[in-house]
Amino acid sequence: RPRAKRVIQLFMNGGPFQADLFDPKPALNQFAGQRPKEVEFRTENETGGVMPVPFTFAQRGQCGLPVSELLPRLGAQIDRLCILRSLHTDNPNHGPALFMMNNGTIAPTRPSMGAWFSYGLGAENANLPGYVVLCPGRPVRFSELWSAGFLPGAYQGTYINHTELDPQKLVPFVRNGRLAPEPQRRQLDLLQTMNRRHLGERQGEAALEARIESLETAYRMQFAATDAFDIRQEPASIRAEYGTTHYANACLMARRLVERGVRFVQIYYGNGQPWDTHRNHNQSTKDLCKDIDQPTAALLEDLARRGMLEDTLVIWCGEFGRTSTSEGGDGRDHNHLGFTGWLAGGGVRGG
């Protein structure tokens, strides 16, 4: 029986290497430097021999699933995780692969997963968007990744650059600094009356319908967003549990948003493609994992403690994986033929 009422998607844009984290491949070290026929497949760039993995794995939790030393805190949550080692996609380039993972097709014309989810389940809180996208910058592809496509525009994701923590800067231009709520409402009612009359003469104008709805959402957000996005209201113990990096702040913000009725929260790890380790792969992966380990584990633990994990689905993935062979001696190229992600909560069987 379906249980998930809301989703938090943790998107590692750039593409993590599966065998560094949750899918150990001892043969990579055994055949290091060689190029057996099993690795002879076409990649975006030219690669060389098999590149060894310098990280160790240990069986964690009651289930005994192997987890990399790079993720000690998340490894303690392994009994809650359903590891998917069989992911594959159709294209080794970032743009099309991002579209495939978010929109179900390599073309940017379809509704995104978050838009479908919001459309199908409806809103729980009319004062906040049903679909929020958090990223301290911009992924390689931008608003097409959270597009409503041919669905009504109200279901498109609301993008928030959470670099600033002050809600007045985080969600700017929403609060009216001159008018109190009551005259604002009268003003908006007059404007919306004219808008709907205008729409009545132009049936099927999706952009106009979305604009009318966005005005209503913006009016309500000026009161609700100040609270929902303000992680500074959290106790010091909770802030310490998550950490203080951009990714940690996004994880805590996501919990606050789903707690207040937002259906779908998507976190892009960082600006551009941070996990795109064509060079200096091992050190970059160590740094990235150190940044995501504590906040991701804290998010799962916090949701469980509040009784929300059972009906909140958490998804972790990138747009593809990386090659077992080396690129440029110390990097790994894109690998769309096999990579790893995981699910937790929402009725998913962990371990």
C-alpha cells in the first residue's frame, strides 16, 4: 500500500562514482592499470586502464550491507536505506541525463517529477508552493528541470537560492513594505478580477493562468515563508546535528518545508556540477562525501524521530555514475550504463 505523502530528493549533480560509496568492486584494485574487455565500452571522453578504489568498505547495520569509509554517519542509517545498484540511463551527457532523471525523457518538454507529484496529490498548505527547489547556484540545466511542462504552471517548482539564510533575502520581493495585509488583499482582489475577465476572453492561456495563481501564492507566502524558510529558529542542538554548510542548511530547510505541507522538495547539491570529477577524483570525492555524510544522516534521523519518515520518501542519486577506468590518470568519466542510488522512508523496505 502506498504510504508516501511527500518527497525529499537529494540530487548529487555531476554524478557520483558508485563503487566509491555503496557498490564495492574489489576487482578494480585487482586489475588496476589493465584494460580487460569488460571495460571496453564507449564513454564521453577517452579513458585508460582500470582505476583502483582507495577506500575501504565495512558491513554496517543489522542488514550487513557494505558502506564506504567515506560515509560513516550515513552508514549507521543503512538499515533504513534501500540501495539501488541497477540504475542506468540513455545518455552520458549532463543535460539529457538530468532531464531523464527529472522529467523521464532526455527532452526538456515534459513535466518534471515534482510537478507530477504536486499535480497528483494536490497541496497540503496553500500558503507555500507545493514544489520547492533548493540550490546555492544553478545546475547545468536550470528551470527546465523543475518545469510543469504541459501541466498548469502552478505546479512548476519554485527555485530558491538558499545561499542567504535571512528569509527576507532568501525569498525577496514577496513582502509588501508599504501596505498592510487587508489593503493588499483588496488591491489583489481588484487585480485578479480584471485578470480573470482577461482570461475569460483567452481560454487555454496557460501562462496567464499560472500568473494569476502565482500572485495568490506570493500574497500568502509573505506571511508563511518567513517562518518556513528560517532555519535560524531551530534549536542549537538541531543546527549542530545537521551542520552549517550549504547542503546541511538545505537538508534542514527541507525538513521544515515538508513538515509544513510542501509536497516535493528537491535539493541540488551545489552550483554547476560538483560531482563531475574528471580530474582529482579521489580527493574531490573525499571532500564531497565529508560534506554530505552528516547532514544526510541527520535528515533521516530527524524525520524518523518526528514520525515523518514513514510517509516521507527520501531519494538520493545523481544523473549517472562514473567509469571504472581512469580519465587523465586521476579522474573518472561519465558512466550512464550502470550506477547507484538509494531510497529511504515512504514505506520503502530498508536494509
